Amino acid sequence: MIFRKELLLDMLFANVSSLDLEDYKKLSQAVKFLENTDLTKTPLGRSHQDGETFYCQTLEYETEAIENFEFEIHEKRLDLHYIVEGEERIDVSPNSNYAVITDYNNERDIQYVKLSKDYNQVLLHKGDFVLIGMHEPHRTNGFIDKPTHVRKIVLKLGR
């Protein structure tokens, strides 16, 4: 695994009205996990639970047209999406002006929403990550140029 340290704090994309710096205190520990773990061998699904600090979710899938996916938000954890293999488009917005599509699922910490407008495309390649804040609408699993196989680590960072 090659981890590109220069990405660590090159970009923090957020709207100042919804930014809570307390949410980002566990980032350093998460980056150490990425640096010191063979991410090609983490088991699919949830693993590496570290109390309330974070847990690792390993996913593998084929990317699809991003329009096939709904925007989602989380209330308890930030998402750090790290691409182990492949590439992926993620749409993300700091805009918290959205309409609710589903009830909040407390067990999975997820709620699907319809974004009224304004989102940005984030293109991730092998070794890249994006940190998505709580209540920031995002949708994942989109292909960039063509469908491709992705192995991704999502670190779920708690407060």
C-alpha cells in the first residue's frame, strides 16, 4: 500500500456554517491506521473497531452511473473514503438545504436525502481520500470514464 501523505490536509471542503472542528479530532489516528495497515487484506465488511474513535468498512464493487444513487447523510460519524484499488466519482455538498427521502436509520447511521442543488464532483484514484462531514450530503460509487472495480476503505470516524 502506498499512502500519499501530501493529501492529508491539502483540502478541507466544508461550509463554515456547518463546520464543527471537534468532529475532526480523530483524523490523525485514522491516517495512522491507513499508513500502518495492509488495506489489500482487510476483510470485507466492518472490522478494526476502535471503541468510539472509528471503525473500518471494506467495500468492493463495480462503479456505476452516479445518477443511480441517492444522496445520503450521517448524524454520528464522518466518512473517510480511501481508494485502495480503482477509481471513483463521489458527489458531495456542504449544502445542508435538502429534502428528506427516508427516515433516519439509527442502526446504520444513514438517511437518504434529495439535494436541492449545488454539489461538487470529487474524483478519487488509488491512494486518494476524501473526508466527508456529518450532515454533508454525498453519493458514492460513480464511475469516472467507465465502470471499474473498486476496493475502498471507509473509515467511520466518531466524535
